[in-house]
Amino acid sequence: MNRDQELREGLDACVHCGFCLPACPTYLALEDENDSPRGRVLLMAALADGTVRADDRDITAHLDACLGCRGCETACPSGVPYGLLLEETRARLAKARPVPFVARLVLAVFAREWLLRPALAFARLARGSGLAALLARVLPAGFGMPFAMLASTARPAARVWTPEGDGARGTTALLTGCVMEGLFASVNRATERVLIATGHALRDAPGQRCCGALHAHAGDRATAQVLARDNIAAFERSGADTIVVNSAGCGAMCKEYGHLLADDPAWSARAAAFAAKVRDAHEVLAAAAPVLPATADGPRVRVAYDAPCHLQHAQRVVQPPLAVLRAAPQVALVPLADSDQCCGSAGIYNLVMPDVSSRVLAPKLARIAESGAQVVATGNPGCLMQIGGGLVRSGSGVSARHPVELLDEGYARGAGRD
Amino acid sequence: MTPLGPELRRIVGDAHVLERASQLLAYRSDALPGLRRAPALAVFPGARDELIAVVRALAAHGAPFVARGAGTGLSGGALADGVTLLGLHRLKRILALDPEARTATVEPGVVNALLTRAAAPHGLHYAPDPSSQAACTIGGNVAENAGGPHCLKYGVTLDHVLRATVVLPDGEVVILDRGDEAPGYDLLGAFIGSEGCFGVVADVTVRLTPDPERVITLLADFTTVRAAADATSRIIAAGILPAALELMDRPTIEAVESSIYAAGYPRDAAAVLLVEVDGAAAGLDDDAAAVEALCRAAGARGVRTATDPAERARLWQGRKKAFGAMGRVAPHLVVQDAVVPRTRLAELLDTIAAIGARHRVRICNVFHAGDGNLHPNIPYDAHDADEAARVHAAMGEVMAACIAAGGTITGEHGVGLDKLPYMERLFTADTLDAMCALRDVFDPARRANPGKVVPVHSCREWHAAPAARGLP
Ligand SMILES: Cc1cc2nc3c(=O)[nH]c(=O)nc-3n(C[C@H](O)[C@H](O)[C@H](O)COP(=O)(O)OP(=O)(O)OC[C@H]3O[C@@H](n4cnc5c(N)ncnc54)[C@H](O)[C@@H]3O)c2cc1C
Ligand code: SF4
Ligand code: SF4
């Protein structure tokens, strides 16, 4: 099927039932059906039919305001492939009108290691020196949030333990990710440790780059394809059976490489083979069913799980993160209402559309406060920073952590007892 | 006088008035497939005072308007043809919830399922559960007198609304009350189901129902649709009142099982019955056993009982999302709604199947069997002119068969725009006149939801010229 047909069939699948309305964070926040999935499907159809112009702000503003969270997809009985429709439409729009400056800047940095590395190093410096925390406090809303997000990525020094493993579950290679490795390196190290402890052998995949998700979502398909090819080659060289991703957004993108490169005869088969090997870290860990000694005696932390959209709705991985958290003996899970709703992070959305993003974040923070949790666990760097930043700015004592970090801490405790 | 747009902007703010055609694209349809009407303007009040001011401004301008909740209506009721669309979806607060009195007062835009979610911690729920409950609003439910699977036992919206504050089309605010001892005519009863033609609901006080002590959900599968219909009659005849009794035929089962809401219905069954019994724990197992025995006696191949709440939820999700799931079968869909005497259900299903075969269209049945409320739906491709013509011919015959069997043309989706042509097949000119007279009590200027339910001008005028309206 070519991309035209795919778009047309996807749009036609919508029966206007409206089931997606209450699942859409931007509809709930902006209260206009133009900012709902059903409305956006109608707008995308009008664009595809050519009955409206690609430079009509009344149309594009609402497509720009979409988080791409795909909460509508898991609510839709008719199987409207919303994420695919949006990506295709944005790719077409990108040809017809300029991408906003902030977005262009961020995308350009992420596509160039020589810009990205120093940028992240600078960010770590701002974090370490306390500058980020200071600015998060003193700057007004729109300007303070980025610094609050950065400040929230700081981690208490973890107790490092040395995992033992027999590698019986086969070989894995970790997609380290740009933001994950740049700002959450400790999460990557924790992931590596628990992978070994659950019987996985680790392989290196040098030469891997940004996954391209930010680019694909913004309509810059060409750059996403370049990045995908480099990643495919790097992981082929690693020889790993499984490609493990601990960042939900990157995982969703990697699983879609087959579709991204479907038009490229030289790469389509390799892309599909790559995609078939990609697993979210929680999937791999839950399948290994780690059994940790229960610590009825030790202190327990109340943890609420918030599902990253690209795990819950795009990858449809729902239970494994909960299994990972349950395996961590120090964790006491508490329920979080609306945990399947987007936090407003959505890639670079919170940088490009700070106002809508913060309106989407507000109910999330309220639900977290109501849950009584001490820690919010979520497996995506964007969500960790968005929720973490929101918590920092609201002066809440709750912290945002990756589930794998908590599992790692469980192991560290067990190791201490040995 | 200031033009309408700027005046409305002053009341609700710029962001909540849409006037350009490309801003109004998304508001040209509701959930009724195929029908589109472009509003001239859309306005979304965010508070009760704003709502009242908006309606008064509309009245001052003599401007007709159409109320809209979530736009899940299936009769085109929320379509505004060149007039103002008044969206109530921003009025979404639960104003009060009294677990002792078992009542809740809500704004009209509150989503049905969210009211039940708010009541759940108190062991209560809002009983009317249209399949669209995850999205539709209480205001829309009141306007359509919505029903749902569990209305077989618990009654429809009408049975659960105690009081409503209504903004009449001229801007007057009235309270329609139905306290047990309220004397006089039941104006609230007249208002419920008036499809937005009598005024705008500003708030509603509803009854909340205690959750049953226990629920047993059964899924019976049959090798013929007739046997499933027969089982329905046997269950009711035996004096059992299930909480719900729903029938789905094979094309529906296939659509659901291919969707994200796959419920585990047997794909090779000709029909399944979803039966739920609930109430006090004592004796409920006997009811379930009796239902199972009656299904088997009618020829059920198997009867399964949901073993845990998760399975029960899955079985219901499949049913409630069935209509949406048909979207994956073909690009377009006709959704119908008719009621027939329950005793003639089996016979009518045969007739419907024959009509489908004759016109070579694929009719999917999914309906409230316990109430005899049929929903024959036809997925099709509207780009294929020949198929579209056959679909519409088949639907016309199906509706005629239902009327001939002593049934009626809508059970719960309302008349709206879609069923207008059937009204005079069903009612005499005198009856339609009486309906107009009732409407005049609430909306003498006929500005609220013009052109819906009963005719645009005078009933007699309309009745005199049926041919002009292209009856199917
Ligand atoms: C998948 C699906 C399943 C469905 N299942 C059922 C079912 O089981 N039972 C059932 O009864 N219906 C069902 N429906 C139909 C529909 O959901 C109901 O009619 C519902 O009550 C409409 O609510 P709404 O908020 O979407 O109203 P809308 O569609 O927005 O409006 C419907 C009508 O109500 C009027 N209206 C809306 N709000 C107000 C207000 N505040 N004051 C005055 N008038 C108002 C409108 O003018 C219009 O005439 C289903 C629909 C779908 C798509
Ligand atoms: S839930 Fe799916 S079919 Fe229904 S309106 Fe939304 S996108 Fe369309
Ligand atoms: S992707 Fe998210 S924000 Fe966009 S329409 Fe779907 S639910 Fe709404």
C-alpha cells in the first residue's frame, strides 16, 4: 500500500463515534473539537481532499497543537491509525510551510552529535552547579519550566552493585538514547545492571545515534530516515538478539523503522528485521520475571506508575512496567487515576507549545498529589522531565523516577544483605 | 444592534466563538455518518451565567440555535444548518453529589461515565448507560431520553432525572421539578426527550443507584439468530428480569473481534446473547442457572460465565464499542434504531436478513434484545453509488417492516434530522399538530433546533406535501 492509500483508508476508518474525545488531553484542556482526535481527522481529511489550504492557520494550528500522544488510538474501536495519519499529514505540511524556529533549532541539534554532546554537557553543568534549580525557582512560568525540568533530572548518588548473570537469556544491546545518556546516564547504567542480573548478556552498539522520533513527529521524515539507517547498521554490527530501549518514545520509533523505511528498497528489509528485535526494557525484564527477596522489614516507598503515551498507546505495553515495579521489594504501588493520559511532554511539544503543555500537565500533577505517592515512576525521559519539572516548580516533595531505577535499587538492597 | 459575533465574544471570550468556515469544519457532523450541515457560528459558554447571557443574546437577535453536547447523537440532532451551534461541553462540573440522598447535580456537559466514576467510591452509579457513555453528555442524554443495555431493568433517562434547570429559547430560566408531591402536569417528563427543541439544559439533578450486591454475566452462543431471539423470549416469559439482555450477530462479532476491544466472542457463532443478572447475592446463582438452562433449551451451543470483573468488563466493552468497531469493516455506515414488539423479534430478524440478501447488503445486528430495540447497521462504501442506493433501499424496507409489525422508528437515538421523513408514516397530522402545540409552550418562536423532529413550518403544511421531501 502506498502512503496516499494508507492515508485515505486511515481517514475513512473514522465513524465519528466520539469515543476518542474524553481520551484526548488537548480536547479536555482546550475544549474545542478542532483540538480533538475526531476533529483533527476531519481537518486532515479536508487537507487530503484539498478543500482547505495547507497554509490555513485555522487548520494547521490544531494539528500543531496535537501532542501525538496517541491516547485516541487505544480508545478508538474503529482502529483509526491516528499516529500514522498525523505523521503523514505533518510530513506533507512540512513541505508546504516552514517548521517553527524553536522546533527547527532543537531538531537540528539532535541530528548532529557535535552540537548535541556539548549541549547536553552544558546542561549537566547547569544542573550540577545548582544554576538550573535556582532559575527554576526565580524565573516566571514559561521560562522557568525548562530549568525545572533540567533540575529534576538530578539523581541522588546510587549505590552501585556488581551484577552476576549467566547470559542464558541471550544477547542484548541497549539503545542509549540522546537525552537518556545525556541527562539520565544513571538510568542507563541501572538498566544494564538489571539486564545482566536477569540473565542477559550485553553487547555494545557503537555508532548509534538519535532515534529520529522527534524528527518524524515534526514532519522531517528525511532526517529521521538518515538516523534510522545509521542505527540499523550499528545494531546489526552489535550482533545482539534483542535491542533494548528504556525510553518509551525511542522504543516506539524503533519499532516503526520498518514503516519509516518502507519506501527504500535497499533498507526496507533490514529495517523490518531491526524493528522486530526491538523491545522495551520493561518487556524484557518482565519476561525474565525477576524474583527478588521480599523485604517485609525494610522501609517501603509509595510509588505511583504513570504510563508514558508511547509505551501505553503506541507500543501497547501496559502490564510489564507494573510487573517491574512489583518485583522491586521496596516499592508499594499506589493507584494513579488517569495514568494513561498524557503529561504534556510529547517530545519537544513542551518547548514549542509551553502554554498548552502546562495546561495538560496541571491535571496530572493534581492526580499525583491525590494519589499520596512519594515517587512517580515513568519510563520515558520526556515524561520524567515534564512531570519532574512540574513537581519541582509546584514545590512538591514527590520525585519522578524510571521504574528500572527502582528495580535496580531493589537489587542493590538485596546485594547488600548477601 | 451590535452584530451577534462580537456580542458573543464579549460574553464568552474570543477563544470560544468560532466564525470562519475553516474553524467550523469539525462541527459539521455528529456521530450519524454521512450527514453534514455547516453552522454559521459556534459559541461555547464556560459557565452557567455565560450560557444564560448567550441564550439571551441569541433571543435578542432572533437567532435560531442548536445545542450540542458531545456530538455522539445518531440522528443528526446536533447539526446546525446555517445557524448558531451552542456547545455545552465546557460546562462539565459535577456541582453536587450527595451519597446520603443518592442524588447528583451536574452541568449538562458532564460525560455520563464520569458521573458514574465520581459516584463509584460511594457504592453508587448512574444507571442509564448508553453504549456511548464513555463520551456522551448528560445534557445530550436528557435531550434524547437515552437508554442503554441496563435500562431493561433500571429504566431510561426519564426514570432517573429528578429536576432540571432549563434556559428557554427566549432566555427565561425555569426549574422543572418532579418531586414526588409536585402537583400539576409533568413538564419535566415532557422536556426529557425533546431533542433540544424545547430549550437548553443548564443543570440536571439525577438519581444515583446503589451498585448491586452481585452481578453475573453470561455469554450464550447460538448457531442461528432465530434461536438467540427465541432464548430472549423464553427468558422474559419465565419471569426473569435480567439487568441486560443484548444480542449480537456474526458480522458484529467479527467486527468487534478484529478491533482493539476484542472480547473473546466466538467468531463462528451465528449470534451471541450477553445476559446479565444482578441483585442480592442470595438466589442470584439460581437466576443465572435458569438463564443458562433457558438458553440451552432454545438451542445454545454453549454458555459461558464471566469469572472475574476483568472478563465481565471485556465482554461489555466489546458490546459497547460494537458500533464503532464496524468502522473497520467498510468506510461508511448506516446506523438504525427501531423498536418492535419483543414477541415478533425472531420473525423480524428473518425479514431483515431477507431484505439484506435481496439488496445484496451486509446488515449487522447489535441490539437491546430484552427491549425489542433493534439496531440494524449496514457498513458500506458511499463512493460506490450503486451500493449506496441499495443500502438506502434496504434501510427503507427494514424500517417499513418494523412499522408494519407494530413497532416504531426510534428506540433511543431520536428523530433528529435523519428520521424526519418517517414521522408522517407513523403519526397522523393531528398528532403532529399536537406535538407542535406542545413545542409552542416552550419555544413559540421555534428557534431551538429548528427543522428537527417535527416539521419546520406548521405540521399541516408539512404533512400535506410528503412527496416534496423525497420519502425513501
Ligand atoms: C457508539 C454509539 C453508541 C450509542 N449507544 C446508545 C445507546 O445505547 N443508547 C442511546 O440512547 N443512545 C446511544 N447513542 C446515541 C447518543 O450517544 C445519545 O443520543 C446521547 O444521548 C447523545 O449525547 P450527546 O452529548 O452526544 O448529545 P449530542 O449528540 O451533542 O446532541 C444530541 C441532541 O441533544 C441536544 N442537546 C445536547 N445537549 C443539550 C442540552 N444541554 N440541552 C438541550 N439539548 C441538548 C442536541 O441539540 C441534539 O438534538 C450511541 C451513539 C454512539 C455513537
Ligand atoms: S474513536 Fe475512532 S472512529 Fe470514533 S471518532 Fe474517534 S477516531 Fe473516529
Ligand atoms: S494524539 Fe493525543 S493529543 Fe493528539 S488527537 Fe490523539 S489523543 Fe489528542
